Amino acid sequence: MGRGKDRRHRTPREAANALILRKSNQNTIRMSKVFWSGILLRVMCLTGLLWVASASDTHAQFATMGGGVLTSRRAPQTVAEVHLETPPFASFRAYATSSWTDKSWNPTFITAAERPVLRMGRAFTGFGPGLLWFKTDVYRAYPILVSSTVIPLPIPRASLVLIGSVQPFQDFEWSMLVKAGVTIWFRK
């Protein structure tokens, strides 16, 4: 009863502030649920990929961490990445990459399958189709064509990687990533 009485005697400003506070609390709870469901999806995808990658002992599978610069039609951005790759199947390698920019903790997730098209010593270039997930909690993937060139560096377990991609169904949006990567897990 006291609550109803308080509501009747509020000024319009107090009522508006109470409504804003209530809506703010609802949005915070909703954003928190979206954040944790997105984290859960990413963890499940990465765990599944590691499980598939560790199932075969015949070829190498690995994980790398790296950082570099992403260029596109927009301004260049610094990027940090975690990259997981499976053993080859019919000359294709499947991989998943989580990529963070300096502007967002929400990663962009890339899944693709590439086939080597050029080899020069230990360096190689691959090409194949993939999917680009800007927000994994939205469950909308954009098809991409991706090509990556890996050049081993004289530093143990380190390489220079150039990754180019284009979205053929999104006005041919393109991007080019130049990064240095370090192998953090390798299994043969």
C-alpha cells in the first residue's frame, strides 16, 4: 500500500527517472544473457574443433596465436587472433579463427577450408571457401572466399601470414590481414 501511495505523489521527473532505471536494468540483464550465450557458443565451437583435430594421428594439426594489422575499405585496425587447424582431408584443411580488434572484445569468427595451390620450399599459399561471423550470437554467417600465404620465419615456431578475403555477396567487401603468428600447440 505504501508503494502505491509513493507512485501517486511522484513528480513527473521522478517517474521518468524510475522508468529509465527500470529499462536500464532490463537491458543490462538482456545484454548479459547475450554475452554469455555468445561465449558459450565460441567455447563449444573451439572445443569441437580441437576434438576433431586431435582425433587423427596421421597428419599435423595445430593452434597458433598472432597479431597484426587488418586493412580494408575502412581504416586499418590492429588485430589479435587465435587460429586452430585440422589435419588435411582430401587435400583441404579446415580451420577456425577468432579475431579481436582493439575496438571490441567481441571476436569475429572465421571458419574456412583451404586447399594448397602454391608451394615454394616451406612457404605455401592456400585458397578456399569460408564463413565470416561478425557476431556469433546473431547466428548469421557471410560467405567468403579466402586465401592465405604462410612464410616461415627463421625464429622457431614463428611465421608471417598474409590472409586476403572477399565477400562476393556483400558488394565484394574485401580485407587483407598481415600478421606474425607463433605456434602454441602442434600434434603430428
